[in-house]
Amino acid sequence: MHVKLFHFAGSRWRTDEIVDALARAAGLLSACGVAVTGAQVNEVEAPRRFHFYFTPLSRELLRTIAAPGPAVFFVEDTRNDPAFDAEAIGRSNSANRPELADTIWVAYGTRDLPYAIAHELVHVLSDSGEHSEEPGNLMHDETSPQNSRLSHAQCERLVSAGVAHGLLEPIAK
């Protein structure tokens, strides 16, 4: 999987922090046979209003830049209500906002950043908003280093949906 990473010029996000968190998130996804084969970090020059995740403005932003998924945007905060530290938009929840399909929006200060990124990538790759109550599961609604495992069924779903949507390369047999 090749991940596109976007942060805004003049924001608090640092490239090294983003790259390190993605590398650690990739380690969590490797249990499903998913490998991050590349990452492209992009610094976006845009007016400050775009530095915040807000559906109408984020849609406008994505009409002007190419961000094929999976794409992760590191923003200052969210202006959506309800507000989440991180939000994933898969294909099944993007019907009214198709520009946002296959994107993830992460607010500055998100705790347990590698776990949050991995969690949101699973949402996008599996095209599912489902959470798990299983102890220790990465898809628990609260991200935490104690929640780091995915079930066999979750791995199968994220690989099959990720391949079907062109977000993952098929696993060589």
C-alpha cells in the first residue's frame, strides 16, 4: 500500500512525527499481511481555513488537489460536530461527500497517534465504520496501545475490500 500524507505549511505537525507514526501504524497492520510499500509526504500551501477538518471546506480543498487514497490529512483540529480526534471516510460513508472517499483526517494532539492512524486505515481499507468490543482489539472505539490486535475476520475484510477498491495490491500467493 502506498499512503499519501498531507500536512499544511505553518501548522504544528512535523514531517518526522507523521512519518514515525505511519511506520508504527504499518507495524500494526502487518499482522494482516498489509505492507506500507511507500509514503508520500505533501506539504500543502492553503489558506488557514483549510487547516481544519470541516466537511464543506475539506470537500472544497479536495476538488483542487489530487489525493488518491488512502490519503491521510494532518489538520489542526476539526470543526465538525460531533468532533472526533480522527475520522475516516470510506466509500460506503461518502455518498454525500464523494470527494472525501478514502481519506483520513487526524487532528493535532490525537493521543496514541500510531494506533489512531492504524485504526482509521482499517476503517478505510475495510470500508467499514464498525468498532469492536473485543478486549485488545485495534477497532475498539477508543484507541490505545492496549488495543492493538485485529481478528482474522477483520484482516480478511480489510484485505478483500482494500484490493477490490484498488487501495491494496493483491497478496502474491
